[in-house]
Amino acid sequence: MAVIELETALEKKDFELLSNLGMTAANNGIWLWLVGGSVRDIILGSQINDFDLTSEAPAEDLGKLLIASHHGLIKSKSQFKTQKLVFDSTIIDLATTRKETYAKPGALPVISWGSLEEDLIRRDFSINSMAVSLHPDNFGILVDKNYGQQDINNRLIRILHPSSFLDDPTRLFRAVRYQIRLGFDIENQTLGLINQSSPFIASISAARLRREIELILHEENSVEILMEATRLEILSHVNPLFKTSLLKNPLIQSIQRGCKGNVLLGVLGSVLPEKEILNLKKRLGVTKKQAKILDDINYLKKIESIFTAPLDANHLYSMLLATDREAILVIASTTSNPMVARNLDRYLAGNLLRMPLSGAELIELGLKPGPEIGMMQRELRCAMIDRIILDKRDAVLFVLTKLEESLN
């Protein structure tokens, strides 16, 4: 029977905490297990940000016992009766072992109490279906009936049963996330089931689908994940125009800019015509911020030809002042016209420039408090972008000249 040497794999404070939690549970007749991604990451030698624990006891009762015994606190609870506990700086996700059934593809699971074995078989992939005992009688013993450690050694992503993707189509996105994040391959049978199951993405609710897309957008290798999800025709079930032929070049260009998060969502939207952007907003149930980015990308695409000639800062500000910065970055990153990128980059850089004169200093120079201050600050920023102003002395002379002109 395999044993995981937790003492050598974990930081001292985390090892001592898990040992003590296991001892407290055992003293109350409860077997506590380290499960899921935590076990996977320990075997891989990866950094662990929080720990997933489970037992056959009700999580609410066990959570109260553990925080009372070890000076912790309950940070949050979920609809699946899991609890997030905090002990100093260590975060513990505590759950009760459970079974899951699905009324239809894409539906949230109906949960009921289950054994440890039933809890492990319900999980998404074999590499996430292992448990390590924290009970002092068999501390460190690995429970691995689904051959997760073998799949880690063979660097494979494998589902646990043929209906896995039908039960929960969000696993299609997770398969590619793990594939790229870990540098694994998707096992052949699992790969075939991805191709068969992708149409069931249509059954995922807008909120859950947006959540899966957002998780991808914030991964370290987010662009590579999107490209692989496009190649496997997973993204085409989010929008039929998300094809490799349309997305490849914009995604490659976005790597050079280090695009993440909502900017990458904008890159996806940038390949769509206006009607399809509206459909994407509805399908993902986007936030107000995301909707603003996608709408402004539409606006910029319509006026992009204006930026093909050199423009001074005043022209740039008049057209871009109300436009979301991340939308501008999307077009600057994906345009095929160097002059368009140059104009947009000048505007973006200007917004980051530190103003050489504060509002109070402008008042000291003779401006009246109120709208005049904002107008002068805009003129100063434009002059900085056009390199008319290089330092604070230039800025003072610029303001005094403008004041003198206003008196004549």
C-alpha cells in the first residue's frame, strides 16, 4: 500500500496542522482525509494554496469541532454543505463525503451522503480522485482505486466513467485547463468522449459557463488553453465563429502583450461581428464591465480606419476618452495595422503618465477651482503625449502661456 510522506512534502506548519486536525477527528471517532487536487499537487511537488479535507461526518459539525480545538474560524459555507476554514494563514476546504446524481446534462448535481469510495468516483478526473489518510493509525496511506497516481506518472488526463462529460459538461473546459497547466496529454478514450460530448456545452447555464471561461482567462497559460480548446472544437460550442482560422492570429498576438482576464475575453469578442458579440454577451451573462469592453470593441472596429494616419493627442482623446482602456488594449494588440497600434499605444501610455502639476498647484498658478482644472489637466496630458512638455518646468510655462492667451 502506497504511503505519501506528508512531513517531507509540506511546510512544517501545514504538516503539523493537518496532523493535529487528523488527531482531533480521530479522538472523536472520525476518519479525516486529504483529498482531490491537494493530493495531486503533493505527488507532483507543486505549490499548494489550500487543502481539501473530507470525512464521512457532517462537515458543519466537524468544522465547529476543528476550529474550537485549533483556534480557527469559518470563512464561508457553500450550497453543497462544504466549509472554508482558516487556521492562521492556512485555508482548509472541509466537505462531507458524498454521492452525486444529475437530472440532465449541465444541471447542478443532486447530492446525498456517500462513502469515501463513492466520493472519489464522483470526481472529474483520475488525478483528482485520490485521498490520503490523516488518521494517526494509518497516517499518510494513499487511497487510489482509480489509478490516479499511475495517470500522474504517465502524464494523462482521464475521466472516471463514460458519462462524465454528459453529467457535467464544464469538465470539458477543465480537461483542457489541466492538460495545459500540467503539461499532460488527454487519454485517447477521454479525447474521443470530448469530441462526442462537446454539443452538451449548450446545456450549461450562462453563469457556470462564464465561470469556466473566466477560470481559463486567469490561468498562467491562458492563451495556450484557449488555442487548444479551439482546436478541440470546444469553444465553437460557445460561439460557432470561435474557430482556429479566426482566433489563431489574435491569440498569438495577445501573448506578446501578456493579455489576461477581461482583455482576453475581448480578444475572443474581437473576431465576432456586432450581432455575434450581442449573442456572446447573452450566452455568458457577462458583467457590466465585460459588456462595456465588448461594446467598446465594436465601436473601435467601426472607427479603426481613422487611426491608420498619425494623430495628435487631442484627436486621440476626443475619440477615446469614454472608451474602456481594456477594449483599446484589445484592438492595439490584435490590429494588423502598425499605425493603428501606434496611435492606440500612445493614448494608453499617456493615461499612465503622472501629471507634473497637481490641482492645487494649478490653482496657485491662477486657475479657478472647478471645470477649468480638469480641462487644463487634459491639455497638459495631451502636450505630454505629443512631447511638447518634458518636465515640470515645461508644464508651468505651458500653463502660464495658456492663461496669458485666455486674457488676450
